[in-house]
Amino acid sequence: MDRELLEILACPVCKGSLTPGRNSLRCEACRLRYPVVDGVPVLLPERAKKF
């Protein structure tokens, strides 16, 4: 994932920073994992999963 994009993206729940993972972006504050589908992050709270 593009570094510049990661700098402007934020968790939609708490507005915290996101950390790239394998096929996902993780919010350590909320303990939520958002999927990345075909290179596009899906930042919908209903699609997030707890980790």
C-alpha cells in the first residue's frame, strides 16, 4: 500500500492511525482490522473484524 495514502487514512471509528498488515489495515486503539480488497482499503465499520 502506498505510504502517502497510509499517512492520510484514519480509523473511521476512533480516527486513530492505521497500520498495514497482510491484506488488511489495523487500528491498534480500537483493535479492529479493515480488509484491503484488490488494493483498496474498505474502511466500513460493519466490515471490520476484532483482533
